[in-house]
Amino acid sequence: AIQLTQSPSSLSASVGDRVTITCRASQGINKNLAWYQQKPGKPPNLLIYDASILQSGVPSRFSGSGSGTDFTLTISSLQPADCAVYYCQQFDIYPLTFGGGTKVEI
Amino acid sequence: QVQLQESGPGLVKPSETLSLTCTVSGGSINSGDYYWTWIRQPPGKGLEWIGYIYYSGSTYYNPSLKSRVTISLDTSKNQFSLELTSVTAADTAVYYCVREKLGFSRFFDLWGRGTLVTVSS
């Protein structure tokens, strides 16, 4: 199975900061990667698919980039509502797999 | 608006079978546009994909669970179900039923609220 390694596992930043989360795949997955945001007690919510396409309704401060094995999720200006755990997930090969998550705190 | 809702026992004894059902409302499960999926999340931990079923009945399971998992479909009730046999404490988790959108772009676009299943005697 493809392993996805996220870093950092947690981070603390200030409101307005630019935040970057990385996701590295154990083998190339083209652009078949999605990012999700999960808040406590809630299911994950889709932010980005195909590595860089913003899901409808998601604030434009979120962006994604990358292809192959290295991907990033960027929050351009961190807001209090962005406190959550973020997961990357690959759709290239079954079994589908998730990264270990990155907890973002203010 | 399509919604997914998990149902089933919240407590299962070790060595027994975990059984959950997902009811799809506001849309038909009989669609070639989606895989109907189960994903779980142990308390305080990350997400694990369990497997999917297609409207045709075809399935694919995570090899790590394949010997214990069955996903089935009841189109007359617009439901799909998960069975996990010989459970242990390691199977304690929030179980989500999820819709995977198929096509050139694929992603999990719709999630149930999740249901916590605890394995304990």
C-alpha cells in the first residue's frame, strides 16, 4: 500500500500567518491526492482534490500544489476557524490511504 | 440533498461480529457515479479506509482487513452495510459511511456523521 507521510504532525501559528503542510507519498501518485479538514466530533470535510483544485465553498485562503510524490497544503492567512486536523489522502491505487494528520492550533 | 446515516450497535463483545448499516437518503444508491465506502477512525487517531461496494455489487476491501470484512448492498432499502467478524479492542473506532465520487476527478464528497463502536466485554 502507498504510504503518505505528513509533516509536521502538529503546528502552532498566529492568526494571519501563512501555514504550509507537506505530504509525501511512498511512490508516485500523479496528482491523485485530496486534502481534508477535520474538526472535533465531525467527519472530515473535503478541501482540495486533484492536488490543487479547490472544492466548491472552501475559502480561497486554502490552496494545494504538487504532483508525483510531494504535495503541499497552504493556508495563506490562518484564521481561528482553521483550527483542525488536516489529512492528505491518495486516490491513485487501492487500498486508498491517508496521511497521519497535521493538527493546526492558534 | 443526499445524506448518509450510520446505524447499528455501539457496543460489541470481543470475538463477535460488528454490523453497521448506512442509509442513503435524498438520492439513489443505484448509481454508477459512486463507490459506497466505509472508513474508520480509532479514538484520537487517523483514518483507515475499509472498503467499498459499487451499485453492481462489486467490492474491494483493504487487504489488512479483507479476511474479516464484508460490505453488502440493499438497493430496495437504499442501504449498504458493513460486517466485521472476530472483533478485538483494536476495532474500536468511529465508523463512517462515505460516498466516493468516481470519474476523472475522484474524492470523498459526502460523509455520514459517524458512529462510535466500542469493542468490550
